Amino acid sequence: MADKKEQQAPVQDLNEMMQVRRDKMQSFADKGVAPFGHRYVVTHHAQQVFDHFAELEGEDGDKKVRLAGRLMAIRGHGKASFAVLMDLSGKIQIYFKLDTLGEEKYSEFKLLDIGDIIGIQGTVFRTHRGEVTVKVEDFDLLSKCLRPLPEKFHGLKDVEVRYRQRYLDLIVNPEVRDTFIARSKIIKSIRNYLDTRDFLEVETPVMSTIAGGAAARPFVTYHNALDMKLYLRIATELNLKRLVVGGLERVYELGRVFRNEGIDVRHNPEFTSIEIYQAYADYNDLMDVTEGIVLDAAKAVLGSTTINYQGVEIDLAQVKRISMNDAVKEATGKDFLSAKTVEEARAMADEIHVPYEQRHGIGGILNAAFEEKVEETLMQPTFITGHPTEISPLAKRNPENPMITDRFEFFIYGRELANGFTELNDPIDQEGRFMDQVKQREAGDDEAHVMDRDYITAMEYGLPPTGGLGIGVDRLVMLLTDSASIRDVLFFPHMRPEAGSNQENK
């Protein structure tokens, strides 16, 4: 990693360079040229010029092109100069010539700096070296860049600077743009998949009086007029299932969720999730939906269902389904669901050196063994099913074994990508599970569910058999863009403010 001093000039030098740019800005103003321009009609982007070169080549009046973008390089040769213009589609060489522009306009060109945003009009040709180029016949200054871009050789590599100044990252690192364009395509693909299957996109409150639907710590805020605490949502689940009670048979919500937890390469305090609920379905149906969403998204951005993530080839079309207990048994030889007592389960865990908490029952210990011995080994797409009832307060019990639920988690590259289950629709059972969660909170688990009486009331009016699913959109984007950190797929990841910044909050 390059040092920060390689990314930025010393303060004194930076100030001097900024002064030079401000002087040039004033020179434009003195010439009657606004340094921060107005609307500019664009007829082509850089890539379109490359794609349609044969049609555009020549100096005919009807073949003129108008492009706008940022100057990324300038090399002068006296009365003629080349530059590189970058727009959203890519970069293209442009050519400024004194004889073409005239003395006055060429003198304006000499005042341009790397980073300036300009609009150009001209004709398309190939240089002697065969490079597609636009010969500039006229140009307009659209925005003077008053700060120098990062030094070209080292670029912008310091991750702290990249995340804090994402706009700069987008300017100088084209692959970053590609990642976020891919993110948009993935989200569009998800919506298209669901919309074509008659799912209705809905919106539910971001703030509520109860933070429910997941095991997580909420962010707390305060409503002055109501004189009460409110919580940022940790999940959209319970409100979406209220809508299913109301007769909306297929619903989904794609939006931000907030959890007051740690920050690492897979976690950010706010993230994008999609939750999907289908009446008259079960967890098997939602596993099929999960596969469909992931495969469609991969095709949309990569054109293939075989991907390479962090050096590992992954075939998204080859999916394994296995129960949690069977997966643990394969890895350790221990059958935790055969244990008759908690003591027996603890003894099994001790034998394979799996840590657990005293509050854990057999199911909690099984889950601890899975997380310790199996989870990170699941590199290829794998559905883990049969989660213990103890850790699944909103999932329907398996009719053949009440110790487990009809639930799944979807893993790729050792990471959970999705979670779903056949929804518990028995209000009496749900109330009992909530009470168990309340006891866990009282025992010190501050991520356990709180009691939601209104949700119980809604269920008492009848929740049809329903399958539900949640997908971490950011993690899916990471997977399909080969991004190592969640910060690489969020425009503005959360970071501690720099000391002395006006954003500092203590």
C-alpha cells in the first residue's frame, strides 16, 4: 500500500498548485469566459465514438460530435496538443490545433488543467498510430478543477482516502466505476426477477417503536413531538408479514437496514437488504427463488453462472442442499441431534473443541459447532437447512422433528448470502417463542427478540402458510464483482471521522 504522502502533495506545494489553478480561473474570467459553465448538449459518449467510428469518420458537417467529460491528461507540442477526455463510458484522445481553433481559443486551451471538465465539438479521425481521436473545433469550459488530481504514477491507492473521498476514487480508478455500475445492474436484475413473478414492491417504516425481525442491536433515536424513543429497523420482516396477513400474497422490499454492530470486511452499520414473502409457499419454494435471483444477477453482470471470487472458481449453477446436523456430522463425526440432554451435547462439543455458552441448549450448541467447524468451508453454493428451533424464533417447526425448523441459509465462499424459512404462522407458538427470547434478553443476550404484541395480534387474524427470504444485496454485489470488502461496494462506507474534521462527533 502506498503511503499517504505518495497520494497527496505536501500542504505547501498543494496550496501553491491550487493558487496556480485559481489564477487560471481568474484568467478565464478576465477573458469573459465563465469558469463554471452551463448546460452543454452532448451527442456522443467516448465509447459510442469507438463503436461507430466508420460512420463518424470524416470532416463532413453532419458528422460532428459533441462530447463532455474530464481532462485526464494533456501533452503539448507547441501549436498542437493531445489530451485525454474521460466520460462515464471511458476515455478518448482529443486533438487541439492552433490553426483550427485560432489564437484566442488556443490561448484558452493553454489555461486548461488536468481535472477540468470541458465540452468539445469536432470531427473524428485516426492518427498515424491508428488511435481514434476527436479533432477539436471548439470547446467550452464547464467546470474549473481547483484541486490537483492524485499523482498519476501512484494513483489513489490508500484505502482510507479512497473510502473517505469516493468521488476522487471514482475519477481516477475506472474499475471502481465498473463495480458500482454492476451494483446497479444487479439490483435491477433482482427487481426484474421478482416483478415478472407478480411480486409487489412495497415500502415499510424505517423507524419504529420496536426493533424486531432479527437478532441484532438497534440504533436508537428520539422523536421530540411524541416524546418517545424510536428504533431504526434491523429488518423489514414483521411489517412485510403484516402485509401478507392483509392479503398481499407476494411482497418484497429492497432498502436500507441498520444494525448497531461491529464493522469489518463483511459488515457495515447500514446495509442494503431485500426481503421477500410468498403466501402459500414454503422454504423449498424460497430456496428456488434464491437460486433464480443469484443466477439471473450473475448473467446480467457477467454473462455467465461460473464466477471467480478471490481466486476461487465457483459454479453458481451447482448448488448443494444439506441439513446443519448432517453437515456438522460430516465434518466432525458428531450427531448433536442424537443428544438426549444438554450435558451430552456439551460433552460432544468439548471433544471437538467447540466453545459454547452456558445458556445454550442442544440447538445452540449444534449451531456453535456449525459456525466453528463448517461455515467457512462452504466455498461452493450450499443451502444449509434444519436450523434448531432455539435459534429460529420466527421459523415454522419441522413437522417431523420439533427441535428444528424449516429454515435455510445460503452460503458461498464461506459466507452467508441469504436466510429464509417457512414462516411461523401459529400465533400461540409465536408468542411462546417471543417469551423464550425475552428470557434470553433477561439472561444477557441483548440481540434476542423483544416481545411484539401487535405482531401477535396481526397473526391472530390469520397469516397464511408463507415462505420468506432475506438476501444481503451488498454481499451479492461483492461476490459478483470480486470485491474483498463490503466497503468496496458501498459508495460511502461508515468510517470514524478524521481528527480535527468538521464531522467529528464525540
